[in-house]
Amino acid sequence: MKPRLKKVFKKPKLPKRVAPDAKLDQAIESLPRITNETVAEHREEMLSSARKYIYPLQHTKGRVIKISLSLLILAIVLFFAYVFVALYRFQSSSTFLYGVTRVLPLPVAKAGSSWVSYESYLFELRHYMHYYETQQQINFKSDSGKEQLAAFRKQALQQVINDAYTKQIAVQHHISVSNSDVNDAVTLLREQNRLGSSDQEFSDVLKEFWGWSVDDFRRELRQQLLAQKVIATLGTATNTKAQQALSALHSGQKFEAVAKKYSDDATTKSNGGEYGVPIDQNNRDLAPQVVDELFKLKPGQISGIIDTGYTLEIVKVVSASDNKVHAAHIALNYQGISTYIKPQEAKHSSHRFISVK
């Protein structure tokens, strides 16, 4: 029995121990080697896996740009289509479309070689409409109001075409209007309190009556002064007649007799040119240039030739009292600007891009 027990309880063999240094060497050997080649392989592997995400993003970005550009082009086309239909088909004069015409140089007509802007037409039309809506309470949606508006449209369109021809004539005769000319005209009106006594009142009057800013008023005044200069330059017959009347006065002829002979004012020439009513410095029935000259004269004195832009005047103060004067005048009318525009238009005809009825 003892030999068997000895065999059964035989001590097992233990595995051979590995030295610590040997274990560390094995672990290090099992780690991947980092070299330039392995780094390059790893980078290419990462890039390859990322490309499947990058390419769709690039494709999506390109589509977004194309769609955005298409929408932008469509919006521009629709905007211009709306503007052209509203202006040239329905002839809208809304504030929005007026603002559009101030940015886009759209034509409303052509006068000879000159394009007439749609903005200038609306500028004229809108101040007519503003005045009659606010001051005369005209309803342009009523039947009578629609007829009145149609008349204003024709008037405004003809006015801007005439303005274009006037500018052409002015260029031909080297006629121009300076800022000083405009400033002097404004000052004269302001001194006679025709447009308010202060800057604020002046601005308020323009806005209330015409819907204008001060710059708008100066723009309109500049065009009027240009027309007046053209008339004065070309109206040689009227200038000659005025010189003859003044020479007759200087030769000793009585003012009453000269007025009856030369004056074009049918209401005053029969009574020697006398106005018949006292005149103060705020009188708005006479041209501002005439009123200004009257209050520089003493009783019995006679002025020189006064150019009002539309007439040539010679005035005399008969008497003065209480800041008013009794006076007489000799008025010689210029030909209207249409007299000089018609030959210009005959040579270079106009073409309208809207039909106003």
C-alpha cells in the first residue's frame, strides 16, 4: 500500500518561471512598430474613411449655391416684371414705385436725342396730386377725380418732354442756371414771406402744399429759371419793345401815354397802367421782382426794365403811405416757351412710352 500512496501524492511540476526582464522584452516585441511607413498608412486609412463624408457635403454645398442663385435670379426677374407692368401697363404712381424710378433710370419718353426719365414724370405728377388731394380735397377714385387725374397725367408728361427740349435749346445757346441764381430767387421769395418766415415754416409749407422737400423745390425752381432764361435770350422782339418804351419815358413822354401805347396788360393800360389798388410788400398778385423794385423807389420815380421771367416790366410809384404804395406799370409779355420748343420738336420728334388718355 505504501508504494501506491507515494505515487498518488507525487508533487506536481511547476512551470518554469520567466525572468521579469524577459517578460518586458516580450511585451515590447508584441507592440506595433511606429515608423514613417506606419504613420503614412494610418493617415491614408483615416482620410479614406473621411472621404465618404466629405464628398456628399461638398455636393450638398454646391447644390445649395445653385439653388440660391436660381432663386435670386427668379426674384430679380419677377421684380422687374412687376415694375414694368405696374409702370408701363397700369401707370402706378405709388411711393414705392416712385422710389424705384429714383434708383433705376427707366425712360417714360424720348425727346429728340434726350431720354426723359420716368422719375421726372412722377415727380411732376405726384406734386399735382398731392396739392389737389390735400388742398382741394379731390378724390381721384371718383369719376370726376379720375378725369382730373387723366388731365394731370397728360400735363405732367408734356411738361417733362418740354423740359427736355428746353435743356437742349439752353445747351445750343450756352444758357445755364447757377446755384447763385437759385439762391437769389429763394432769398427774394423768403424776404417777401411768400414761403414762410423761417426755415422750418418754409419746409412745412412745401411739404403741406406740394409734398416737396427743400431740395425738390430748388430742383423745380432751377427748371423754371432755365426756361425763363431761354425765353429772355430768344425773346428779342419783346426786349426791343421794352427798350423803346423806356426810351420814350426818358425822352419826357408821360408814363400814362407810354403805357397805353406799349403795355400788353389789357386791364391796366386804359387807365395809364395804374394797378388801382394799394400794394404792400407781401402782395402775391405781382411778381416778386416787381414788388421788390417798387419798394426801392420814391414817389414819382420810374424803374428800369424788370425781367420777371415771363414779362418785362417798367414801374412807377405814384404815391406811398402806411407801408403801401400806389403804382403803375408797363408790362410787355414774352412769347411762351412753347414758341421756341415747337421748332425744336419739329426737327427732333418725341416718342412716348406710355399712353395717357
